[in-house]
Amino acid sequence: TKETVQLPNPFVDCNTIEEAEIIAGFQAAVFEQMPQGYTQSAIRAIDHDMIELIYEDGEKSIQIRKARGRSDISGDYNSYKENTTAAIGKFQVSTRGNDGKVSVAVWEDGEYSFAVSADPAEAGISSLEISDMISSIQ
């Protein structure tokens, strides 16, 4: 049989957002407004690099990431029919999705990169929900 080698998972599961902030070395992106029905299910961090918050509603989830630097940290490399950029608050937010639903939203503030991803991607989030979420960032 052929032996396979897998990379170790760099994420550390955390019990609190404060614990993730200590590991990452910066504050998490916490949204005061989330789509109805979603509750936080996981908090994870990568040492001095990224914080990831996951919210679930049954079979659907929303992943929120914040990391140092200026790049697309969504981890979503799918192709989408609809790609737009719009101002939401003080941010220029690029969204990708299909059929009027946003599957991925990414933006940066000069020091940090941010990403919101829907899973499954085809379920997406409405543009209004994404706008409300990003406008409520703490």
C-alpha cells in the first residue's frame, strides 16, 4: 500500500474568543449582527497568524476569518458567476457567489485581511445579510 503524508492542522481549538486572541496576538473580528438562526459553534486560532469563528444553522455554516497581512484568506478557490466590489462602511468588500447569493466576501483594512465564507457555498448569504454583518464589526 502507498503511504500518504498529511500536513498537520495549524488551528488550535479555543474555548473563548479571548483565548484565540492570545494565541493569534490580535483581536478577533466579532460581528454584532449575524443572519437569523446562526449560533457560534467553534473558535480557532493559528499562532500569531489567524482567528477563525464558525457559526452554524443546522447543515449550513458561516466561517469568519481575520489574519495579519493583505491577501484573500477565505480558502475558497471556486469559480463564481457573480464577482463584485462594493463599499460597506469604511471597507471595499469583494464578493463572489451565484444566483444573487454571496458565497465569499473578502476585504482588508491595511493591517489585517478578513473573510466571510458560506458552507455549503451554493447556499450563500444574501447581500443584505453580508452588508449588515460587516457594518456591525467590532
